[in-house]
Amino acid sequence: MRKTTRFGLGAVLATVLSAGAGYADTIKIAFIDPLSGPFASTGTNGLHQYEFAAEELVNKKGGVLDGDTFEVVGFDNKISPKESLIQLQVAIDQGIRYIVQGNSSGVANALTDAIEKHNRRNPDDRVLFLNYSAVDPALTNDKCNFWHFRFDANADIKMDALTDIIAEDDSITKVYVIGQDYSFGKAVSAAASRFLGEKRPDIEIVGNELHPIGKVKDFTPYSRKIVSSGADVIITGNWGADMLNLGKSVIENGFEGPIYTYYAAADGITAAFGEQGKDKLRLVTEGQTNPPPTDTAAAYIEAFKAKYPDGNMSQTRITNVIEMLAKAIDQAGTATDVVAVAEALEGMEHETMWGGTLYMRPEDHQLIQDVLITVHTDEDIQFDLDNSGYGQHLESRVEMAGKDSPTTCKMRRP
Amino acid sequence: MTDTTHNTHSDVLAGSGLTLAKALPWLIASAFLLVMPFVFTSNSAITIMNQMAITIIFALSYNMLLGQGGMLSFGHAVYMGVGGFLCVHIMNWDQFFGTLPLPVLPIFGGLFGMGLALIVGSFSTRRAGTVFAMISLGVGELIAACSVIIVVFFGGEEGISGDRTYGLPFFGIEFLQQIEVYYLTAFWLVLSALGMFLFSRTPVGRMANAVRDNPERAEFLGYSARWVRFYSFVASGFFAGIAGGLFAINYEILTEENLNLATSGSILLVTFLGGVGFFFGPVIGAIVFTLLQTVLSLQTELWALYVGALFVATVMFFPGGLAGVLMMHTPPLVLGKLHLLVKPYIKTLLPAAICILATAGFIEILFHARHAAIGDDQMTLFWMTFSHANPVPWIAFGAVALGGFWLARRNAPELVETWHEANTDTGARP
Amino acid sequence: MDLVLVNLIDGLVTGLLLFMLSAGLTLIFSMMGVLNFAHASFYMLGAYFAYQISIFLGFWMGLLIAPLVVGVIGAGVERYGLRRVHQYGHVPELIFTFGLALLIEEVVQFIWGKDQMPYEIPGILEGAAFAIAGNTIPLYKVFMIFLSLLIFGGLLYVLTKTRVGMIIQAALSYPKTVEALGHNVPLVFMGVFGVGTALAGVAGVIAGPVLSTFPGMAVVLGSIVFVTIVIGGLGSLFGALVASLIIGWLTTFAKAYDVRMEDILTGIGFTKPDPIWDSAWQDLWTLTSPQIADILPYLLMVLILIFRPYGLFGKRDA
């Protein structure tokens, strides 16, 4: 009995793990994000957007170098740092040189750390980490390294842009900040206090509070406090069920003003808010979809929706990752020497189909781009989210947000 | 991976003194661990084997409570977690870590896990049963919640990370490569498994069994059930802490995930799946579960569904777990009638396996049809590529599932009959 | 002062919702002596079924049908699952329900996907019932309070005044004797399990629209339900009610009022280290009550179990 078990185990391990890098003409990109468990819808939708972008923007246009094509391989990390590190090892063993990941800054921290160590210890098979969504500022500050590139605006840059907009509105005098009790929630809360203090010292922060993440069943007591504080504006970094429940609760308890959020869109949240959140919810984001900024963008979203009717074009930056990576590989003239590719990415400027210019800042590998404030509405929406009729409509735009923002990054180049 | 299967033999032949028969399984297991990296050379295979080894230690330590002491814990992850966190802190403490060879590090994790178990055990082991289970749940939830609040020690949501290579080189080894870490982990695996095995053979370990089965009688014999539980609990905390230390060395990062209830729950699953009644049960459970989690999840998104179904089926039909199923075959083996079972097994279990695979295939098609992109109706299943819009695969998988079920069901009585026969001693043959 | 009243009402709503879940769980415990870890999963099933039914037949039919479906499923689980595992002892039973909880979550994700469901409160219950000093109390909350009180009353009546209730109570304490008297005790057990899970289903139906319907909803509420019945005393219906209300109010008030650790520590004579971010105790000093509100019940449970292992109103040792 035992012998069979061992033998079977051997067969399984051998087939799954030793699939070598025998494909010379495909460049594999490992997508390490949750594909099962509570965050799977975000992860699966992201994987679809990657596959679609690789196909439409690279492969159909003749690929990179001498016709090499991109292939996105999904790895399920179950949003666990431990599993991510195992899957990273599996990906590296398959000869993959490019890792993309975005959900959870905790996972991103674990990955950037592990990749830095791996590249130091194994100079022969180094990999690049293209972070498309984790916005913890530390990743491009204290914890920055040469192998990590961030394509989303970080939490500080987004808050900088958001407070610019708030500062212009003289009718706002009271702000309430609430968030989940963990690194990101704390980063949002600290940034809000700092920027508001600089830009509008007269604005009073009437509440600045953290609640346990994913454990709050009923937000009513919080909303009561918010409403009775007389706040004009709420700022929150909540996501997932915490975002939905907080938003619904404050609206139900009579809050009238705008709720500025980072993540109150797509993945069922837009549909669940529906009419209730109209003109109240606002999003600090990048990548404009309503109105579509260019004809290319409109056609791209239409093609995506035709293929994935239940999907959302919610992370437009994914196209930037793919396009910029393709450009960098072409410039470097190699896909295997990741140092050359990284050097090509540094300082790259790129016109995006979502409007505006992108600039990969060499000092900290933070992408500088336009940051937008969008509003949840059903009016004038060409591309809705969750097929709900509601979508995010552009309200204001901060060009090249945070271009001169300081960084504490001391990049060590190989 | 350690083949401690034979332990039960030495269990049966429990004599005194070290005999070759007793030491043999351990020697085989150790040799096996030495050879494994030459069979599976890729880094990812070694990473997965490391993960298995850590899970094995953790599951064995959990079984000291559940299997040997009858204590159901819902918060065992915290002892492994805090041990691991401490080890990462030591890694970051340059002056001290620079003078410490890395292989010694897990001891500190073990001691710290033991320290926490001493504190919690002092009140939680007063009673067994539901009170113990609920206290473990409460303490587990409290410490997991603290992990995001007490940032100084737990590092908040992103956890804390260190670098194992800053330790004092150990005979020139700096532990830069996975393979070096593998041998370190394997060494600790054998050492801890042996330690836990020997613990179960000490008077305290034996009394833990007695207290599990009948606390009142044990009390009448003059043993304090509470203290017996307490000793087991503390020892279990120590070995969980060792597993935590190895985790720290292997991954060089610890996060909230190492403490939360999901981790505590999954170790219960692992242990029960393997079988709580035998010392080597958790070993099998850890190997199977790690493979399911890392390898099956690469194959299908629905892996958790299958694992859940497997778990429920195990509890319902094989409460002894996989080890129990294996050990059911000892009597036929002793009677020399194992060969009788081969044919009925093929006749019943093969169709049953086909039925299960076909059902899984049917579920996969259903899932693909519901969730795949428009125009992307091609799917590959069991090395066949077809379209989910095509009714043929649906019918084929459905028919194979039903056919397999029918065949297995038809042949089941024969299996039962042979089973009884194989377990009946018909007297010694000449 | 007005806010105190509002918080009392909010806490009452939370507490009563918790009670609807814990009532069924505690009934099942007193019957089988086992904690049903999958109880919150039946709550989730209630919400999902009601959502599915409400698409076609509206909210009220959902409220009527979904709990029945959940109850039937619950009875089936008892008949074909638990009864089988029962022979192996209590620990496998507990582990079985634990596995069932995992499985139900996976099945729900398989059928409905992983997103939030747009399950809405019915139009007739929208809007505010009344307002206290500018704080509106939604009509739906008033409805929740009345429905749960109604159910509690009905349950109490059935258990204490009807013949069926007498048999159930007798079967709980002396199953053998009741069986000898000619009653079908396994059937009673199955029935009680069905009713208990149906109660969880009702809770799911009415909580789904306000606490949102998503695959994680069982996990969010799961362990807190055990905490409730352990605090109240296993098997005690009244204890479950008291514990539910205590937890409801405790968490509501802890969230509503910012009690800061800093104030407490300064109050008892410590001085705040300066600068705070260099201190090893920074996390203790910056702690506030809303941060820990939802973990307070666990602390309460551990303390109660240490000092009074049978809970507030429990008669039998857990």
C-alpha cells in the first residue's frame, strides 16, 4: 500500500512540478493571486483581464522581439502569504521570469521580500515583480527594491490627489476618516490627517477611527457616530464586505454627503449599492472608463465585455502592465535578462489608452499617472459595472499625481 | 513522508529495550528523507516537501492533544505562530543571531510556544470536552485578533520578515539554498517525531490515553486528570513551537495567517483526515493535504470543494481516517489472507473511483459552463479537450458516473463477504 | 442621553438576531449534547434561498419558504449524517459539523459565485419608523425586533404549554424512558434539529438584506454564536437570550463610545511615553474600544469559562 502511495506521489510531483521551460517562443507571466476562496472573484476577474490584454495588445499585434508571445499562467495563492511563496517557487521552477500580483499588500510584502532574497541568492534565474494593485506606500519607500515595480498609484498619492479635490471645496469643514485596523487602513488614516492638515488646516477631522477587519457584523453604531458628528465628508479605505456594509449603513442612517473610497466598485459592490449609493459614493482611482477617453479604450472594453459578459473592466492598469512590459522587452532586446528589462522599464514614458501619460519613476519604481475622482451613478454611463446599469463616471482629474512626492527609497541596483 | 507505519507493530509488541524491530521504521524513514531530494530535484518540489515536513510536525503535535489526550482544540495555530514570530525576531536581532547557528533556532520557537502553552494550559486544561474546546477557540480568536493590534510583536497584517542567512555559518553552510533548508527541516522532523513518539510512551503519555478514555477511573487510580492534560498540552505547545521555528526558517516571514482560526481549523482537518488513532496518522494526513492544497489547486479552482467533500466523507464513513483504513488490513495480513481482498477490491473500488472521478468531471463541466467566458467553451479534462456546449461529454461523464456507481454497488456485497472471510481465523493451515 | 436610547435599540436588534441563531443551537445542544458548528451555515443558506426565492416570488414568500427548505435540509443532515456519526462519539460529531460548514460554504460558492448578492429589503419596510434626536430608526429594524420576539414567544409557548413540547423536554432529559413510553425519540431529535436549523434560516432571511449576503457571512457570525450559548450556559434558552442581549449591547456601546486606553492608563497614574511611536507599549497606549469591540465577547467567554464553566444560566456542566 505504502509503495503505491509513494509512487503515485512521485508521479504527481514529477509531472506537475518538473514541466520545464521548454518553450522558447512564449514569454510566461505568472499571475499569483486568489483564484479560490472569498476573494476569488477579484482574482479571477483580474486573470481574465490579463489574459485578454496579453492576447489583444501583444499577441495579436505580432508579439515582442521576433514574434514571441505572452502567456499568462494563473497560480492560486488563496490570498495567503505562505501559499504565495510556494507558488512563486513553482513559477520560478517553470522558468517564469515575470510575476504579477496585486491583491493584498500583505502578500505583496511577502513576495517582494522573497523575490529580493531569491534574486540575491540565485543570480542565474532572477525574476521581476510587477505589482499592479497593492498600494501600501512602504513598497516603494522603506521596502523598495530593484525588482519591484508598482503600476497603481500608492495610497499616499491617491490621498494627495483626493485631498487636493477636497481642499478646493470651501463648503467642507468637517471630515470623518474610518478604516480597517491594519496597515492599509492606518496608512489611509495617517495620510488623510497629514495632507488635510497641510492643505486646509481649517478643516476639522471630527473622527479618525479603525475597526477590526472583516469582523464587524453591524456598522450601525459607527454610522450613528458619523452622522451625529456632523461630518460633511467620509473618507474610507475599506474594501470587500466591510466597504459594502459600512456604506449601506451610513446611508441608511441618514448620511447625505459624499463618501470618498478607494475600493467601492465592481466585484458585486456596485450592483449591491445600486440606487442607494447614487451620487454619494466616490472613488479615487486611475483609468477612466466613463466617458471612454479614447476610441481604442471604448473598443477594448467592448471586446472584453463581449468575451466576458459577467466580467468587469475594473483594473484598467492591467493593460498598462502588459504594454509597458512588452515595450521594455523590445527595448532591452531580451526577455531572459530581467536586469536589462528592468532598466528599460525605469524612467519609461508611455501613452496609455486610458488618457494621459505614464511615467515609471526610477527613484522608487512607482508609476506616476493621472489620478481620478469618479462618482457612482447610472447617468451617462456607457460601460457599467456588474451589469447593474451603474458605473463610475469621471468627476475630476489630477494630472501626474504625486510626481514630486518624496520617497525614502534607497534603490540598490545590481 | 516518514514511514512510521511500522510503529504500530512495535506498539503491538510493546516490549522493553531498544530492539532492531523498533528502530527499523525510524531508520527507514530517515534514509527515505535523505534520498528524497535526489528523486525530486526541483526547488519547488523541495519547497513543498519542506511544507509537508512542517505540517507533519504541527499535525503530530496537534494529535498529542486530540488523539492521545482527547482534547479538541480550535486554536492550536497560535502556539506554532508565536514560536515562529519569536524566531523571526531573533533573526532580526543581529548581535545575537550572528552568534547563533541557524539549526538551533527552532528550539527557541519551541520554548516560546511552550511558555504560552504553560500560561493558557494553566486554566484551559482544568476540564476537557466542550469547555476546553471553547476556551481554545476564545484564546485563539483573541490572539489572532491581537496580531493586527499589537504591531510591535506581530507586525500587523503584513507580518514580520527576517533573513535566515545572517546566522552564524554552520560548518560553512549559510542556508542560501532550499536544499540546505530541507536537510535542516528533515533533521528536526525526525528529532521531533521521535520526541513525540517517545513522549507517548512515557507514563505521562500513557496516562493521557487513560484520561482521554475515562477520566474518572484515572482519578480513582490517583492521577490528577488535570495535570496529565496539562503536561500533554505543554509538550504539544513545545513541538508546535518547533514547527513554527521551522516555518520561520523556511519562509522567512510570519503573518497573521499563521495564527488565525483558518489555520487552526485546517490542522484539525489534516489530523483527522490522516487518522487520530495512530501515531503515524497525522503524517499521512499532512502529506495528502499538502499535496491537495498545492498540487490539486493548480489543476482546479474547485479543490476546496473536493477537500471539503473528502473530509465529510472521511468523518462519516472512516472515522479512523486514512491510517485507520490502512490498519484495518493488519488482521487479514496477519492471517495471510490479504490476497483474497485483491479481486473484490478491483471489482468494487475501481468502479467507485471511476464514479468519483466522473462525478468530479461532471461538476467541472458544469462549473466551466457557468463561469467561463463567452466563446471560451473549450475545456480540457482528463487529457481530453472538448466544448462544454457539446452534450456528449455531459452525457458521457454522467453515464460513466452512474455506471461506476451501479457496478460498485452491485459488487459491494461480495467485498463485504470477502472482508469478513479475510478477517476470520479459519485455523492454522499445515 | 438620546444617543444612549438609540444605542440601546441598535444593540437590541443585534442581540435579538444573535438570539434567533443561538436559540436553535442551544436547543440542538441540549438534545444531542453536541455543538453544531454548521449552524451559521444554515443561517447563510437561509439568506441565499430567500434571495433566490425573492427574485421570483418576492420577499415575503422568501421569508415563508426559505426557512422551511433550510429546516428540511437540516433534518436530512441529522437523519443521514449526524445519526451515523453519533455512534463514533461526540468529538467526531463536532468534527462532522465542522466539515459540513466548510462544505456548505464551498457549495454556496459553487452555485451562487463569490460576489455579494443584491438581496434587498422589501419596499414596504423601507424608510424610517421614527427618529430620536435626529437619529432615525429604520422600519426594518423594528420589524426585526417584532419578528424575533414573536418567534421567542412562540418557541416558549410550544416548549412549555403543548404536548409536543412536553415530549421534547422529556426526551431531552430522559430519552430512554420516553422511548419506552412509545414515542419515536429519533423522530423527535430529527424534528428538533430541523426546527433549530429552520430558526437559523429565519435569521438568515431577515439578516441577509441588512448584513449583506455573501459567502463569508457564515464565518463572520459562526463562532460568535457558540460564544453566545457558552456564555449563557449550554442548553439554556433563557441564558441564550440574556447572553445575546449582553453581547449585542456590549459590542454596540463599545463601538459607539470611544473609550481610550490612554485615558484609562493616565487615570491610574501612568505617564504616556514620549514620543509614543518609539515605545514598545505604543499599541497598548493607542488602543480604543471600537478597535476591540468585536473581540470583547471572546474575552468575556474565556473569563466566564475560567470562573464559571457552566455559563451564566447553565445547569449542566459543559
